[in-house]
Amino acid sequence: MMTCRRQYLDGQLERVDPEVVVLMGAAAVRQMLGESGRMAELHGQVHRRDGRVYLVTYHPAAGMRFPHPGEAIRRDFDVLAQLMDARGARPPRGTRVALRGSTKSSMNVDPR
């Protein structure tokens, strides 16, 4: 069943035409790839469909609450960096984003 929001998202993907899409959380994976399962098994997977690359990772809220998903998100974003480098993609000028975490279960984004 296609929802109104899915139609909107499909329209946005068509307009923006990204090479890489990051799916954050099980709901996104289910909607976009039609797959279900435990995120512990799905995260880090790269799927190629319809001319796009999809990278699966945990929802950010999981990374902020629990240590394992936070560490996994960092590793998954390393995979994202490799995917982007392979395509010659660069972040917009003046943009610097660094993931940093403490020994606790937090994950923060440094907007510098």
C-alpha cells in the first residue's frame, strides 16, 4: 500500500535524484526496500536499486540512547564516506560535520 507520504518522498527522490540514500531505522528500510529484520543484522548493508545506492543504518534516536547502535552508526557513516569518495562527491564548501561520542551512550553532531 502506498501512502501519501511515500508518494511525496518518491517525488522528492525523483527531483533531487541522489546517488546515495541513507535509510535510518527499520521503518525506512521496510518502506524503501521492503525488507524487515533486526537492525543489528541490517545496518551497514548497501543495496543498489533503481539506479541508487541505499545505505542502511540505525535511527539516530537509537544511537543517542544506546552505546552499540551509536558505535554502529559511526561505522556505517564511515561506509557512507567511502561510498561518497568513490563517486567523487564532496560536502558543500565550508561544511564540516564530525560525529563524536563519549564513553556513555550519547552521540552528538559537531556542526563546525
